[in-house]
Amino acid sequence: MTATSATASPRDTRRRRKNDPESVRADILAVATREFSEKGLSGARIDEIAEKTRASKRMIYYYFSDKETLYLHTLEAAYQKVRLQEAELDLDHLAPLEALCRLVRFTFCHHAKNPDFIRLVMIENIHHGRFLAQSELIQSLNAGVIDVLGDVYSRGVATGCFREGLDPRELHWLISALSFFNVSNQHTFSRIFDWQQTAPENQQKLEDHVTDMVLRYIRVDREAP
């Protein structure tokens, strides 16, 4: 901490925040992500979010109007983060098999490193996807990932390495399901079977297994890559 920041007055802090609204919003969303993922929509409290961001309730309501709107924006930010990272994989310039392998491994590792995202998705399922359905942004983001996967699949079919007749949405479901379970059920699975699932060596094995299963499912020869 610099001497300037250490001696900054509350008025100076408020002025800096006022002059950097994007930073304020990002700070609020980061804390809200943790609160909503840990306590759900009903359990999270604006008072606690305000305290942990050192922002006032009034400021939070200024940016997000109410708790449900903040929750929706938190969902949008979580989906936007994963989809932007997927776009950086640059799958268009890879051979179909390599592109699919990279996407599967990315999905597995992203979910493992972002348990807050998994919990948010679980909470939204409790609400039957009601808030997700209100977001045009999330709809467009998820349509985009299906388009990308569909392109990889079509190129694989055209080159003869992927079998025909599969739906990209079903492939996405398969990849997501295997990667999601690794996080959503890690505590119960580890305790029931007395297995350190989250140990690095076991996570690497599971990542390899998931990748192998998806590739065996889609390849024409069904042999291990």
C-alpha cells in the first residue's frame, strides 16, 4: 500500500470510485459472485455485499436497481467470462481432432478452477432457469459456443475423422456433464469412496479420461487417440 492510498480520506475514495464506475461495478460483481454462489439468491444480502466491497447499498442499487438484477448481472458476467476464454482458444486454425481435444480440456479445467461458476449454475437450476431466460446476452453467448462446436464437428465429418449424425448440442451436453460433475459432486464422491478426487494427480487422470471418452465417442474408428 502506498503512502497516498494509506492516508486517503473517505471523500477521496468516493471520488476515485465515482470517476471509475467500471471498476466499481467489477468489484461489486466479484463479491456478489461469491455471495450468490455460497448462499443462493434468497440467502445473499445486499448489506453484506456492500460491506465486503466497501460500497454503500445506495451505490449498489444505483448500478443494479435491486438484488435480482444484481444476481442476473452476476450470471451474465460468469457466462461471459467462460465464453470469452473459449473464444481465445482459436479453434478455427486447428485440425478438428486437436480443436475438440483443446475444447474438452479447457472446459474441464475451467470448471475445476471456477467452482463459483458451477454453484451459480446449480442455483439457477433451482430457479428453473428463470433468470437466465431473461438475458439476451446469455442466450447469444451460449448460441455462439454451439456454433463453434458445430463448425469443429462439421470439419471433422468432412475430413472423415468424426462420425456423422451427431448434434453439436448433444456434444456440448456431454462435455459439460462430465466436467460439471467433477466439481458439483466432488465432496460427496470423495467422502463416499474415500478418494482424494481433487488431488492434482487424480484431476489430471480425470481430465485425460474425459477427453478420451469424448474423442472415442465422436471418432469414426472409435480408437484411443
